[in-house]
Amino acid sequence: MSEEIEDHRLLNESENEPFSSVLERRVSRRSIMRGGLNVAAVSMLAGFGLTACSDDDNDNPSVSEDDRAAAMMLAFEAVAGSKQDAVVVPSANASQENAGAALTAGTAAATAASGYTAQVVMPWGTPINNQGTNWRQDLTFTPEIQANSVGMHHDGMYHFPISDDTASSNFIMALNNEYIDQRALAKGLPQGYTRNEKGEVRLTGERDPDEVRTEINAHGVTVVELRRDENRVWDVVRSSQYNRRITSATPCDLEGPVAGSQYVVTAYDNTGRTTRGTNNNCANGFTPWGTYLTCEENWPAIFRKDEGREADDNRLGIDQGETRYGWETLAGDATESNGEFARFNATATASSASGDYRNEPRTFGYIVEIDPYDATSRPVKRTALGRFRHEGCWPGKLVAGEPVVFYSGHDARNEYIYKFVSDAKWDPADANMAGATTDRLAIGAKYMNEGTLYAAKFNADGSGEWLELEPDTIVPASAGSRYAGQTLASALGLEPGDRAGIIIHTCDAADLMGATPMDRPEWGTVDPVSGEVYMTLTNNYKRLPAGASATFSNNGESIEEPGAGYDRAPVNAANPRPDNSDGQVIRWVEPSPGETTFNWDIFVFGKVPTSKDKNLSSLSEQNFFSSCDGLWYDDRGDGNGILWIETDSGSQYTNDQVLAVVPQNLSKGDNAAVIHEGNQAQLKRFAVGPNGCEVTGIFATPDKTALFINIQHPGNWPIDDNGSNTPDATIEPMGNVRPRASTVVIQKADGGQIGV
């Protein structure tokens, strides 16, 4: 979730023990556990390459000291914090003394002495076909121009090879466009908006239909072909057959348990099998069969529902009386087609759901699968993976003959981490073959339409379990609910066997089962060799000190209990930091993909000099960070890899940044986290973004010579290089420019591998 659009009112008010409590107890028990923690669990982990959850000094008993000595090391000097309108990357060091010549003049280049180069590619407004319009600072966007141009506010992304031979120089890029800046899009206040005496912008008049259509077309997903030229400059291939925009108005199919159910019948489709658009797409995912997964996160804010509200409307944060952009205010406009604006008001207006849009919000909140190779295919919302505010969706370790699993986090305070386990077992014959004319969405249906959804429970002894969310699952007494002993369907007031209803009420089902509320789960990533899963917990500014009481709402009644019900969750043994402002990265491992148990530990705690959080990982000037967000495990082979961490906070100390660490180098011993005083120097700041931005979205080319990141909502960047779509990202503008979210590709000046 971008800090720009985070709604601090959204939180889980369940009575479940929060992760902060679990974490504090876990930290406080380290010395006890070291003497005798769950011997069976430690033995299990030894066989799966766990490097952080064991309590021995050598965290991975299966790795020899010789192997540890051969572990990869980062070869760049950590960059200093920065507060400027430019991207900062490492300068040359001893390993780069023989860096090659600079890129040719006029390209997005820096000299060899800079060590690394950073080039802007496909910023907002870049034409993706011959119907697009070349960018200029004073360009007035129309619905047509935006529909044929790169969308706004880049976030998650991934790459798909066109040919195995050119996978690192020419591929299809799928890119999320999370939200919009209305003023940048309209070159000022859109029609209908005014600024009051406090400087607040409010919708006070009538919106312009074409401005609204332009905003709708700036959301969603951009799919384009990217190619690197002989000077190692990247750009969009405008004539490519793969290029397309998927927006808030694009027809999408619904598949899985919810498809065809009463819950998603609308005036648009009385059968409940299709809907329009995907919105507020934050982090992403991908599948081993070559499709892109985009994740609907802050979508509730585009809807309103004034009357006839359901439990899921309140749980997920659909407002009454207003929406983020006021698109619904144009319902009934003379130019409106097929309820294009009316659908954003979910208040019932007809005698049944088939005559209005009361169920429109229930067609959102899913993982959406896109085939990047077929521009004529329709996106598919895979409802079996749950309905909530998905931050992202990441495939687990692939094992032939075992289920395919996906992990996802619900990005709101005190919400949950989820896992989907397919009924179908993985067949390597289904792996993506570049250039093959495979029906990739049919393969997606095989693995993603049928399976079991789980929510995570983290225990203080470092163990954990996945709690099944099925209609006939029995609510356990350990969850502390008055519904203990009932089936989930019964506890939620559903008919027996109503899997669609469980999915619609995913969060409530997780509440009832006793899942662990987390500090805003965001991005995840998986080491494909060990199967270790990493996930960022961005922050939770509503944590209370240990022993404090918190209130929660039960059918409108305010109840106070110590350590329960978390409109402000107290720390309680596991997270020693109340008002957690800096966040942490957690890591866990499972015996095999389909298992319902795991073991976990904290990888690193965030900390910046200006915050009051405890510096539990002993971070220094070379690696201070706060509000970890984006995350990617960069597999380098031979059991090695780089974990890249991105941030969404900004501070007095530095703009948002990218950090790198090689997890295999590290031993935890008896410390609170894997990164600690004895090894925190292994975590290094690799890059810093321009003022005002969030750094997000990340991957490297297969040959590891180019690292792609996204710069979202910059304040005054990039430079306006005569309309170029590929300016140098490291140069500050000379004056004010119309800011453009952009992808940035970071490369070594000598063409070598990034980071080493």
C-alpha cells in the first residue's frame, strides 16, 4: 500500500492475539529456547535448509562451514542517505576499477566512474502503440490518450521472456498502476474540485465525464514489450503485439467458488460470471506457467454504500457518502454507457441485485490472472485465493507431485497472512515455455480454481500453523470465540457448504479461526531452493505498551479487555516496540508445500535515527530503514541469493530506498533477529529514490545484469529531456517539472552482474 493512500481508519477489531504479542514472547524466550526449543521442530528444519529459525550459532546444520565460506558477498559500497530529486546508486569501488566506457552521449548514462547507471524507462504517459501521443509537459490527457499510454503510479511488476535466447534483453513487462494523482493528470484541480481556506481539496461541484474516464483509464495494469539496444538503453517497443492496457473498465471473468453465485449478481451480469475492471493494484505475483498476477488492494475506496450495508462492507472499509474520486457522482449523466459511473455506488436501487450494483464491490478484492502473451485474452479473477485487500501473491517452492501454493498478505493494521494450496499437484510439463502457444489461463484454472485457503497463526515458541478456511471447518475453542464448536459456515450465518460465502467473508473467517493479527503484511518472496518465505510487516502505528488495555467493538458495544480486541493492539511478548513505526521482515519455512505447520523467526527489524523504536537489529548509517515494503529474493544459484528490501516511509534521514543482503552469510545465534549487532554490516543501502517518492516493484533480468525498480509519486522528477522516455534517473531537474511515476533500470557501467 502506498503511504499516499493509506487509510489509517482501517483495522481488524477481532479479539485474536496480535503478532506483536507473539513476537515479544518469542524474543523474551530466546535464551530459554536455545537450551531446549522443540527438538522435533529443529530436526525437521535442518532438512529444509532453514538459516534463521534454528537457535544454534550455525543456523543451517545442513550447510558446512566450507559452504558458508563460499557464500556470495555484496561488492558495492553502501550509498549514503539522500534528500534530492534524483535516484542515487553506488559509485565505483575496487571491484569496478576496470568498468567499461560510458554509454554513448544522449542516452540515459553515467560515466564508468559512477559504478552504476540508472535510466528511466516507461514513465507515466509513455505511448504504448501508434494511437498514443508523445509526452510533453503541457499534454492534456483524454480518455483515448490515457488508454493508449502507460498508466499512473507504478507499483508491482514482472517480466516474461519472448525467447529464451533474449530473456535478459527483450521481454514482456507487466506493470501495476496503483492509483492516480488527479492534479498531475489534469494539470491542476479537476473540474468540480475547490480548495478551502485550510488548503484542503474537496469535491464541491460536478465532475467532467471525460476527466473521470481518463482517471479510470490511468488505473489498472500496463503490458508492454521492452527491448535493450546496443548501448544498453531500454525502451518500449511501440508496435508490439503484446502491448495493452487493462483498466478500471476492462471486462474481466470471475472464476472459482464465487463465480456464478448470488453474491456477485449485478445489473452488468445477471449470471455473476463477469465484472468490469481491476483497481488499486499494488504488489503483484507471477505463476510458473507464465502468467501475471495483479492484486486488488485499496479498491474499497472507489465504492460507496449508503444503505443496506453488509458485514463485509464494514470489515473491508467501504465508505458511506463519499468515495476517493467521486466517479459515482456522474451516475445518470447523458453520456453514461451501461452504468459505467453508477456501478461505483453500491446502494441498492432496484428490487433485486440483478437490477443495480449492490454487489459490485463483491466482484473486487481478488487475485487477477493476466496472460501477458495474449493481448486478446480477458483477465480472470481467481476467487479461490480469498477476498480482501491483497497486497501481493507469491508462488511457493515448486515440487513435482506436490500442490502449488501461493502466499498473500492483507495490508491493513492487525490483518492476516494467507496461503492457498491447490488441489492439483504440480506437473513440470505445465512450466512456461517462451514463445509457446499455450492456453496459460486454462493452466491457471487447473491450479487456482480448486484448493484450500488458510490463514496463519504464529506461536511464541517459533512454530506456526495454517488454519483452514472451509465451510465445514470447526471453530476451535482456542480461538476464544463464542462460536467455538460450530462450523465456519454456521458461525458466519451461511448455508452449509457455502464456499462462496466463506470467500466473500474471508477476513471474518480468519477472525473466527484465531489467526494472528499482523503489523500490515505487505510484500512476500520465496527462496525457490530452500522454500523459505519472507514477508514485510510495514508498521503499525497503533500498538500499545505491554500490559495496556485495548477496546474492541462487539455488535456496537465497546468492550475493554487486557491484551485483546485491537483497535489499538497492545504488545504482549512478541513485538517489544509499541507504536511500531519502522516495521520488520519475517521469515518462515514449511516441511513441504502442502503442509499446515511452519517455523518462523524475524529476519530484520527496521529503525531510523528519528524514530523511538528499539534498534533491535543494531542498524547503522549504511542501512537504517523504516517501513519496509517491496521485497524480492534474487536467486543466484548454488544456494545463494540476494534479498532486496524496499521502503515506503521517507524520513528526515533519507528518502525511500533499496537495500540488499545475502541471507546465506548470516547466523542468528541468541539474538532477537537474524540481522543483529554482529552481522548487520552485511545489510547495505543500494539505492535511494528522489524526494517525495516510494520505491517499489522489483526484479532483475535472468542474467542479473539489470535491476528494475519503480519510483512512485515523486515530487519533482524525472528531468524533462525533450520528451524522452529514457532520461538519466540520477540527474536533478532544473526547476519544476510535472512529476511522472517511472520504472528505473539500474545497471553496472561495465555490464556486469548487479550487486556482486
